[in-house]
Amino acid sequence: MTRGRDKIIRAKSIQTGNFISALLAVAVLIAAILTIITPALANGGGSSSGGLPATQSGPQIDPAQSYREGLEALQAGDYKTAEKRFNEVLTVARKMPEANYYMGVTKVRLGKEKASVRYFKRAIKALPNFVEAREQLALVQISIDKADKAAEQLAALKEIDAECTANGCDDVVAASAKQAIATVEAALSAAGEGEGDDVSTLTHGDHFAQLIFEPREAGVTRYMDAVKLINQERFAEAIDDLYGAQKIVGPHPDILNYLGYTHRKLNRFDEAKEYYGAALALAPDHLGANEYLGELYLELGEIDKAKRQLAKLERLCAFGCAEREDLARLIAIRTSDRHAARE
């Protein structure tokens, strides 16, 4: 299941090549910040450092770059450009909650309220406690005369608020939930009283500003914080930081890879497989995701599939690499255990 109790997760910075050797470990954060300023998709687990030439095996667009450009366009009020950029992101990262949320906001700004609904719903499906998405969906539903549907979102917001009160949650989330409840209640009240202007003001306000547009460096910091938590086996906390990093940086194979890893460690195997698949969709030669997917197959008892991942790593690592060696070792152990069990 694991690489070994004494093994520490290797921090892979968000950069082309997707690999930082042990000799450069002390410079991980500096390198990550420098490379994130001019982002490019990782070409897979450090192929350039491992002796393989860089390949163009991923999508032609960089969804992380498109995501940031979409945010900038949304801030600037250039909604047509924002729509185009978020569409590029969703083409390769269809389920990313923040991208769906911002696309929904963009559609509203373009006067396409009905079209916005599916994006808000996708955001909520991916992240059920996405307060801002539930708020916006409720407001849009009020504006298109579906107050009953808006009431469902209001009920969900109240459940989130009650959960925060009972078990505690992030202060920002708690405050956002209360604000969202007040906003939706006011909109429902205005709609019930036929106050069209008030409803329009509430449903077309700048509520998207509730999600702060943070600099890329903040996303890198969240990512590195997540790696530290993973090393401490605090996987649930690491997931929160990885989501936080993705919200700022956008869809990136390194982040998706570790989302797969952390979900796997929490025995959420379906989610893990989905995240590994998303990472490999962006960077098919990503060494870490290929290895970890192989490890997942081993945990599921699918040794033949794990061996296929090993074969791929052998093709990618012309002179061998840690990812190939680790997976090979685990496969050998699992195969040996199977043979012993049969004797």
C-alpha cells in the first residue's frame, strides 16, 4: 500500500519537468515560485532530469494559465474573454469546482442566467460545501422564477451553517455561509413581494468577489504546505490545502496527483483514481501519477494493471528512476506474497 513507513513524500514543484532532485530540496519553494510565474504543464515526473527529452504529450493549452487569464478577465469585466478562457479550462478539467463556479458567474454577467445553472450545479456536485456556488445558484434560480429550487439551496446553506456551528469550520466559510443565507433570504423575500429591482440587484451583484483572487505565489505556498502535511500523514488537512492551491493556481498535474495520493491514503479509491486520471489527462508522462496509479491498482488487487503502469514507467525512464524502482519493488513484494499464500 505504501512505499514504506520510513519513506517521505517527494515534493514535486509546479514547474515544467515536474521534478526536483534531492540535491535541490532546500530550494524547492524558491524554484516553485520562480517557475509558477511563467507556468507550463509538467511534462511528467522530471523526464528532463531523468535523461528523457521533453515531450508534448499533453493538451495544447495550459489550463492553469487559461484559468488565471480567465480570473483576470473576469476582474476586468471582459466577460467574453473570461468565457473563452474558462471554457478552455473545462475542456480538460470538466469537474474543477472553481472553474465551473467562475464560468457560471461569467454567464450571469453576460446575461445568460439559464446557461449558468449547469455550471453552478457542477461546482456544487464536485464540492458540496461550496457556499458561494450555492448562493449564486439560488440567486439565479430566483431570477428565472424558480424560487422553489432556490429554497432548496437556502436549506443546504443552513445545513452548512449548522455544521459549522456544531463542529466548527474555517472562519471564512462560516462568515460566507451566514452572508449567503442573508442574501438568499432577502432575494426570496423581494421576489415574493414582487420587488423586481431589488431581486435584480441581489442576483447581479459582485458576489463573485467573495472568492479572493490571490497571487500565484499564495497557491505555491498552499501546495508546499500540503506536501508538509502529507509527510506528517495528515492527509485530510493536506486535501484542504491542495484544494486551496488549485483554487488559486488552476488545474495542475502535480496538485491533481497529490489529490489522488491523499484520497488513496484515506481509502477513497474511486476519488483517487479520478484524480490520477485527471493528472494523466493533462500530463500523460507524469512519473508520479503513473507510479501512484500503479500503487492504487496493487491496493485493489489488480496486479496486471499495476504491471502495465510499470511498463509505461520503464519506457519513460530510460535509465531508471525512483518512481519505476518503487513500483517495481512493490509489485515484486505483492507477487511474492501471492505465491507464498498459494503454497
